[in-house]
Amino acid sequence: MAAIALRTMHVHLPPIEGLFVFGGAVLSAAFILAWAAEALQVDIAKGLAMAVLAFIAVLPEYAVDLYFASTAASKPEYAQYAAANMTGSNRLLIGVGWSVVALCSVYAALRKRDPNAPKDPSPGVTLGEGYGVDLTILCAATLWSLTMPMFEQIAIWNGLGLLLLFGFYVWRVSGGADAEPELTGVASEVGSLPKVRRRLTVAVLLIAAAGTLIAAAEPFAEALIGTGEHLGVDRFILVQWLAPLASEAPELIVATIFALHGHGSAGMGALLSSKVNQWTLLVGTLPIAYSIALGKPGALHLDSRQVEELVLTSSQSLLGIGVLLNGRLEAWEAIVLLLLFLVQLPFPQANVRYGLSMLYVLLAILLFIRYARYVPQHIRLTFSKNASVEE
């Protein structure tokens, strides 16, 4: 309400104050979206619910990133912020989100384990049925994403390829069988309402959150840049990590709560679907938003720093796919993902970035070899007309 009121009255806050006010609004909208999206699972099919849930949950990320992309048409320097926000959110999701959910699942299992039961030799979190579709689409999107640093631009054809993958993904998972969703907290309260009240409440929450994002996205993005200038901090770094933290915190918190309550599979499934959404729909719409603002087809050009960030992000995605090929993220794999993510933060140098990228790819190749027997079944599940995502 504060963000909408300030935008309506055309009040311009100093950068740091604006960062807290409008960043808080984005965070609030993200929580509201997460509650509404989870409650929405009561009224739509299970498979489609996972995709819709993940899509709605990352809408705050879209709002900020699309603002940077469209503004780049008149201010070319904003193209770097679009790339920064996109790469930061994707790496945060795997490096922190996946890792924390897996480790929390291990903790929850150890807490409930019978002392007399045999010890699990490879503790971790197991994915739900149908995860192979997500992995196959994510792998195709990751390989396609490598064309962007190769040509040093995010062009219309890059975006269209990713959007086609997203469309196929939604069509494929929409055939999942119905099942009772696992809800908790506010979402559980909303989901338990009578049918008409539930749907009305979800609609109001979605509209309120969307209005907040429309009001807050632009001043929040500008406040990030202004704060960097005011404090003498690298603006690229602020946009890359602070904006995704605000927009993705609710999704990560919800997934962590699920894991701590023994439902790590549900939390991990939502984060995997979010990664597919971000890597296809989010990245795919950037050049389209830029071209619309430009008034003609155009491409977001990438400098050397953005190229190395994209290479690192794509390499991390490959490793993320590798660790999930067997349908399970084990504790040691989660620790590796988390450590590799943390190591890159204090070292922005290009040689470190490319060195970590090579390490990601090497580990991914080893895991692909180790779990090669699972690849045919994932491909068959994704493309077979008679296969179900519940297989």
C-alpha cells in the first residue's frame, strides 16, 4: 500500500530509502504471490499446478528484469543490469535454493529417524514423479543458452527458442494426474475456504500483488542503481544479488519450510520448476521486451563481463542437471553446489569465473557418465505421447 501510494502521488525517495520501501514492497508482493499460487493448486491439475506455481512465484523477478530490458532501448547501459539480474537469480536458485532444501530434508529425516533403524548411506532429497520432463527441458534450454555468449548477444531468435521450450514444457506437464496438494501456513488457510470464497480470495491476492509489482518494480530497480552510486558499490553486483534475494526469498522460504516438515520432494519440485521457468520464459522474454521498447527487432548486446556471467550460469545449470539425473539430490552434492556458489562471490575476476565454469562442466560430465542409464528414460518420458508425467 505504501509503494502504490507513493507512486500515485509521484513521490521520489532518495535511493537508500527507496531501496527499503520499494524493495520491501517487492518482497511483500512475492509473499502474497507465493500464498495465492500455492492455494491455486486446489483448483487446477497437479502437473499444471507445479508450472503455474513456479511461474507466479518468480513474477517479481520478471517485473524487475523486464524493466531493465525495456529501459535498455533508450539507455543501453541498462542491458548489463538485465543480464546481471537474470544470471544472479538463476545461480541463486541452484546454489542456495536447491542446496538448502536438500540439507534441510536430511536434517528433518535425521530428526525423525528411528535410532534403531539402519543409517542411510546417501542421505538427501528424492524428487517426485515426472521430474524427468523438467530435467530434459532444462538441459535443452541450457544448451541453447550457450548460443548467447557465443554470439555475444541475446537476440530475438534466442528468445523464441526458449519460449518454444517453455510452451512445450507447460503443455507436457499439464497432463499430470490430480492429487491433493500439500499446503502450509497462509496458503493452507486460503485453500481450506469454501470454493467461491477461496477462488475470490486467490484472485484478490493475485491482483493486489500484481498491482504492487507494477508500482514498485521501476523505483526498486532505480533505487538499486542509485544506492550503488551513493555508496560506491558496484551497481552490477547489487542488481545481480540484492534484487533476486528480495524477489525469490518467499519461494525459497516456502520450499525450506516444506523440507523441514518432511516434504522436501514438494519443495524441490517447485524450485526445479522455477529454474525451468526462469531459464526459458524469463530469459526468452528479455529480447522481446527490448525490441518492443525499441520499436523494431533488436538484440541485447553483451560485453565481456556479461558473457562470462552467462557462461558461468549455463555451466552451473549443467551441473544442476547432472546431480538430479538419478532423481535424487544427495547431501554431498548439495554441499558441493553451495560451496561452488559461495566461492564465486568474492572473486569477480574473469579467470576465476571461467575456471569455475570449467570445473562445473567437468563435474557435470562425470555425473552424466555416472548416471547415463537414466538419460533414455527422461527423454522417453518427455517426448513419448503415451508416457505420463506420473510414470
